Amino acid sequence: MIRQIVLLLLFITVACTAQTGQTALTRLRCEYRENPLGIDATAPRLSWEITSNKRNVMQQAYQIMVASSLESLKADKADLWNSGKVSSDQSLGVTYAGKPLETGNACFWKVKVWTSDGKESAWSEPGSWTMGLLQPSDWQAVWIGLDSAFTGDRPTDTFTRLSARYLRKDFRLPKKVKKATAYISGVGLYELYLNGSKTGKDVLAPGPTEYNKRTFYNTYDVTSQLQQGDNAIGAILGNGRYFSMRGNGSGLPPVTNFGYPKMICQLNVVYEDGSTDRIVTDNSWKVTAAGPVGANNEYDGEEYDATKEMPGWSKPGFNAASWLPVQLVSKPGELLVAQMNNNIRVMDTVKALQVKEIKPGVFIYDMGQNFVGWVRLKVKGASGTQVALRFAERLNDDGSLYMANLRSAKVTDKYTLSGKDTEEWEPRFTYHGFRYVEVTGYPGKPDLSAIEGRVVYDDMATTGHFETSNEVINQIYKNAYWGIRGNYRGMPTDCPQRDERMGWLGDRAVGARGESFIFDNHLLYAKWLQDIEDAQTPAGSVPDVAPTYWRMYSDNMTWPAAYLIIANLLYEQYGDDQPIRKHYASMKKWMAYMKDKYMKEYILTKDTYGDWCMPPESPELIHSKDPARKTAGDFLGTAFYYHLLTLMERFATITGNTADVASFKALGENVKMAFNKKFLNQEGGYYANNTPTANIFSLAYQLAPEDKQKQVFQHIADKTLNDYKGHISTGLVGAEWLMRTLTNYGRGDIAYQLATNTTYPSWGYMAKEGATTIWELWNGNTADPAMNSGNHVMLLGDLVVWYYQHLGAIQPDPDAPGFKKIIMKPLIAGDLKKADASYHSGYGMIRSNWEKTDKSFKWRISVPVNTHATVYVPAKDNKNIKEGGKPLADNKDVKFLRMEDGYAVYEIPSGDYEILQDN
């Protein structure tokens, strides 16, 4: 079965070396996947960037060539596809339209463009991709494993324990190898070895999925790892999320256990004479659990006994007589498909800042930063010596680890020394969220070099930069950066340290948009939308957590709303409409399910969580008990349902479901009427019980009548300044629109005050109290530790969106997705003197660097080729605005549009500009 695939964006910088030398090749790149291997998109979409040192450059046409070999491509023999000259400014998501692509095809491509300056570019440098195994019949391999426990395993205990499985096979290649490709899936997690060396740099692979629906396979070019003659292939299988980390009696929500680890692997070999061979998983393989990884669990850690190492186990000729024959086992789920998002990798390292011996033999390391991953241990000592590493985010007053907020997670790695010289070790199948490391059992006294932090998250580019003249904002941004990347685990998790680590939908509904400015998270979130659909029940219910490693279906509006909101984000931020098209039917089904089951007289009566984690009236509380602070579930459910109807109306238009457009619109009008009838206090001019959250959503979702909007907003401002003394007044739901609503209604000064506060409750308060990530609770240092993660991102709400779009002045036009058109409108507020922001969009780098003095406003901006921007210059009029020392009005490429609320508004084409406005 051919998989229906989300958008594959192959980004390649175009060589635009015109005769005048005004354009130039900058770099070959693929923004989302660089020269990807083993895709199963049969019509991949190709994209490119154009760079130029000229202004007002737009693409007018393109030509793409795709060939089956690099030699043919260089000779302009496009035996797979030659688009010819296509008159179009499209440079994102051009769909391949050549010969049908088949299993294992290698595809090499290049592109050239014609631009508005009348120039034809040179051909780009080549890009490439390869096809995966497109049909089930292409798999000659079968699933293997051992569906039973080994000695020492405790698969049914509350704290389950399962050793890693080692699998191997010897094989012989009779000829010289020209090309070899490995296709592998191992669930929960795998590492692949050929002739003694690990394949690739991925860790914790493959990506997590709803395993009973789909499993990912990965593809590797392993040509260099093979040799003519004797070879060996081996794999280690860890548990990951496939084998449950908790059994009955854990006190956790219902936990899904998919079974014992298993794998499938196929090695396709092409010899130099053109003949082929296959090495596959079958019943000729052998397995053992007697290797050094004696236990592995993402909650509890990994145990490694170096005295049990098996030298040469993945090399040819190893004596595996004591190993067991593998079993042929059932496949994990319905589909085995190519993983289209990148795997997790070690992305950074952190050096320890300090080590203290708090009591004999107990050493506490301070890494200086709360992050996610593990540590690499360096140690020398006697054989059998065991070193234990425990991890925590905070310390107790006596300097010991604070463990209460980790709940039942043991977070302990154990390493038993072999006794052979200096040993270095790091785990394979676990990870931790931590700043502090406790080391016990270490032979001697460890110094700072004994451990090194390994920062682990999805392999994705950092696309954004943001810095201001305000150090509180800068620290909060840094904390957000570390927290966001620490919660990318092949899915966006809520936290990385305790016995949870789940993909809660509500946590990322709007936060994902802010994240998308900092990281290229496009493919991760496109993948997550598939997890959500895979977890949808036949009746239409969407879970609170996806994948459903906790089976939680409470039929909310606010949490599952992320399904639609993130699909819309991917369209606006990346210009990708494929998730909308792919999941339209599923989203429509969920909307109908909620309507039929919970809507009464056009009021959506159900929501469970409310405005989760709003600041309580007492610093010891997790949730407020004051009814005046709580926003009712039927209000939130109805407001969200209306907003999602407007998105579905848009999605129906995009997908060509014209009959649905009118249906969603009509239902929306009835919901809006019922909403205002029930919740709007006509006399008081506020909604529900007048919480800031209630009033925020009535405005943000355009539910409030036009003649009531100013009055409704005034309640938000008054409540924030008076009742909450100029501090945060919302939980994670209200925070989704807090900063933008304040700014859009003319009170950016209040938003700036919230962003720069350092007293409770505020983001700055967290930083002031020593946080280096974002807390789960506004009062994360005083509330009950049972729900008190030090590394959450849910309370960021729209803060990072506000940083980039308002302070940084980089915003996509929703009607021209993917930053084809850019809105640049800087917010000048408080004591802020400058802001420096950049974002690498699909079209290229967008820059905005402004600086304000008492006498002038200086603004440097960069608008990428093939885009244009609507630019708002803070000014009383357009008379004293210069660019490059000349009146901006004299620039023939720039169009003055209007004066609007203290801004001179211009339409500006691509190029670099330096704008100066003198007071």
C-alpha cells in the first residue's frame, strides 16, 4: 500500500548567477530534509530559495530537471522529468510531475529560474532524494523478535524491567558492492550495526507513533560499511514507548502496552556488475538478552554492565552458539511507512560548571542549565565497580537532589566498569530532564571532566534569532529556547523528567506557532497531526494525548482544538496546505461528533480542563478554588467551537469542499448568536463572569459585536491592571491570545509590562527565581510538587509569537502563506530601545533590526527574493522618512499606502533597506 504522504519540501538554493553578477548561489540546502533517503511520497514537492543583491527581484518562471543519475543530470538528460519553462512565481511546494517513481529510485534534480530583472539564472547545484519501499511486496524481510521475558526481566511488575535484545546474522557478499541501502524499523527503539560499527547518527529511533496503526522505518546508505566477502549485521532493541514503562497499580492513567520489542530490516545490495542481493530479517537470525544493557526505561533510566560486553558481536565470525533463535512475530500495526520527519540526535553538549561532595562519596554536579538528554561518563576503576547517576531539576536546601516533582520516575543510570583503562559510556535508550546530576560509587573523586551533558532532541534547524535591549525579555526567550527544544521527542511532549512525558494537545495549540519561529518544526508537527488522526476513535473522538500512551478521551474542545489550529499554523507559517487536505475528513468528523454529542441550542456544553493553571489565589495551590477566577467550560467550549468553524470554513475552501463552506458558515452564525445571547452581559459589556480569559476569547475569535468590543476590551485592561496588579491573569488557554489581544487593541504597553515583570506571577518571576526553562506553574517554586515540572512550555501561550510578530516585526500575512507576503509592524513600548530579530523562512532570511532614540527611529530590514512586505514605520507623517539617506517616497520600487494609528505604511519589495525616521 502506498502511503498518502504529507508535504516533502526539498529546499535547494538556486544559483542565480546572472550575467551582471547581481545574483549568486549561497548554499545548497534542504530546509526540511537534506537529500532525504527512502521517502514514500510518490509525488514529492520541490522548493528552492533565490538570493540576490538587487532589490525588487521576483521569480517569473522556473525549470526543473530530474534524472536517475548524477551524470545524466549534469548532461541535461532529464530522464525522469523536465518541467520545461513554467511561468510561475511558485518556489515552494512545486509538485513533481514526471515519470512514476518506483521503489528504490535515486532521483537527482536541479532548477533554474527567470526573474523580474529579465535575467535567467544558472542551474543550481544538484539536490537528490531516494525512494523507499513503496509496496508491501517490496519487503522480503519479516518481523522478528522474542515474545517472552529473559532471566532478570520483570515485565508485569508495577515498575517494569526489560533488558535490551541483541540480534545478529552473518552473511556473505560474493561480489564488490556498488550500492547498499538498509531499511529498518525496530520498536520501541533500535540501533543498527554493520561489521562492528553503528549506522548513522540517529538516537532513540524510530519516531514514536500510534503503533497499532503505523510504524516508521528509516533508510540508510550503508555502502561504506560493507565489504566483499564475510559481513555481519546486528541490532540492539530498546523498549521506548512500545513496551510499557509501568504496569498495573502505578496510579497513572491507563497505560498502553504494545508488546515486546521487535524489528524488521532489509538490506538491498547492488553489485558493481549490476546484479542485486537482499539480506533480510528471517528465522536465520539469533537473539540474546545477555548483553550489557540490562534494563532500559525512559522514566527510570538505563543499566549497563561493561563486564557483560560481547566483543565483536556485530562482526563476522562471532560465536553466537549460546544465543537463541529468533521468533517470527506479528507486525506491530496496520502500516509500515517511511518516516518523513528527522530522527532525534545529539544536538549540543553542556559542560558542568561545578561539582560538590555533599557527603562522603556523593557528588552533585551543576550543569548550569536545565536541559534534556543524558551525560557521557568518563571513569577509571576496578572491574565490577558500579557508578550511579541520578538526575533532577532542583536541589534541596542541603544540596541534595529534589526528587518530589519527578513522582515515580527513578531517573537513574547505572554503569558497571569493565576495569579496562579509562572507560567512556553514555546510555542508548533513555533520556532525562535535568540540571543537576548526583554521582555515587565513583572510584576516587571525580572532577568537572568526569561527565559531559549531551543535549538530545529532534534534528531540526534553528531558524530564528531574537534579542532586545531588555535583559528580562532576553532571559525569558533563552529559557523558552531551552524548554522548547527539550520537549521535542519525535512528538511535542509536556515535560521531559517525570513519569509522564506525553504529547498533550492543549499544551501546544498556539505555542507551536511561537516555536516555529525559533525552530524548523514543520515536519515534526505534520507528523504529530497524523498521530492525532491515528488516535481518533471510529466514532470521531479525539484524545487529550497523542500518541495515546495514556488512553485519555475526555471530549474537550480546548485540547483537541490543537488538531485544527496546528494544521492552520503549518499553512500560514510554511505555506503547506497538505496537512489540511490530508486530515480534512478526520477534522470534520470530530467537529460533527462534538456537535452531535455535546451541543445544545448551539452551545457546546463540554470542556474539562478550563483555563488550566491560571494563577491561584494562594501560592500553595495548583488550581484556583475561587469561582471568580475560573472561566466556565461551556463558555470555552462554545468559543473554541466557533473559532474552529471559521477554520473549517477556510479548510473547506482550500480543499474544494464548496458545499461544506456554506454549512460551516451557517452553523457558525447560529453558534455566535447563541454565544452572545448566553454569555454577553449587555449592560456591563463583558462576557460570562468577566474573567480576562472570557473577554479575551470573545475578541480574539471575533465573537463580540462591533459596538461592544471597546467596552469588552476595557474590562481586560482594567482587570489586568487593577485586580491582578499589572500581572498575568490567565492560564494556558487564556495565554494563547493574551499578548496579541492586548497589542491589537492598542495596549501594547500592558503586554510589555507583563513581558517584563519579575514579580509573581510572571515569566520574569520564574527567571528571577533561577529557572533556566519555563515552569509548569506560575507558582512552580511554592505549589505542591506533585504537579510541578520545571520544564514545560504550555504557559508561554502566545508570548514567543508576540516577541517575533510585534517586538521583532516579522509576521506572515495569513492570506499569502509561507511568508510570501510579510507584515512588519514594530511595537514601540515601555523602555525598549531596540530589537533584533531574524527568521529563515522558506523564501530566505527575513531580518528586522530597529533602534529607537529620543531623536530618531532607525530600522534595518531584509525582505527575501520572491516576496514583498507591508512595512509600518512609526511616524506622525511620511515626510521625514528616509532610506539610504534619501526620501523613502522617492524610491520608485516602494509604494506609500496610508497613515494608520501612528505608522506610515508602505509596500516594499525584496531587498535590504535601512530606514531612518527623524523626530
